[in-house]
Amino acid sequence: MRRLVGFPAISLLIALAGCNQQIGPTHQELKQDLGEQVYSLVSDFEIESTENLGSKTEPIIQSRYRAVLRFNTDDIKDPVFLEEMKRLDRINKDFVEIHGLSTSKRKGSQWETKFTIEERKNLLKE
């Protein structure tokens, strides 16, 4: 009698590969969305933890993040915000570290993400 030794191992690998699928936006998508929403260059971005508050079919992905931002005239699209930053003399001078939460929901084939900032501190540019 012949025994199929490889079959259970292959089944296990396929099952484990399915478990590692990412649910939610990628690290790069979150970094890009944050930069677009706060009109700045995101020079450093780290996801500290992620949790699905929803279900597999209706995921609500919440991530705790830390980011370092730099305001740059090339990145600011809103003319009112740009004038305010120029008035405050903040362009290309300050680096700002922020900590907060992002919440992402699926809208069709895209992820829609909203960011909240819980803490902000200025970093001196050397």
C-alpha cells in the first residue's frame, strides 16, 4: 500500500498561505493617503499595530501609527492652507512628529481612510 506523504504538507502550506493575506490598505497606501490629507511630505511612517474592528466581509481596519511630516510648498495643494503656513513661516523648516489612529473602510475596490491625530510635537531641523 502506497502512502501519499506530500499531500498533507501541501494542504497545510496552502492553508497557511491563505491566513497571511493582508486585509486593509498597505503600508505605502496609508503613508500616501496621510500625506495627501495633511498636505505634507511624510518623511517617516510606522504602523505600530493593526486590528480589524469589523468582519471579513465588511472590514473596518484601525491602525495606530507614528509619522514625521515636513511641510513643503510643492506638496500643499490648498491655497488657503499654503498661505497660512507661509504666514507662520513653517515651510521647509519644521519637522512634526504625530501619533494617531487611521480607520479604513472598503468602498468598492478602494480603501477609504480617515486619520485622527492624538499627539503632535515639533522636531527641530538640524
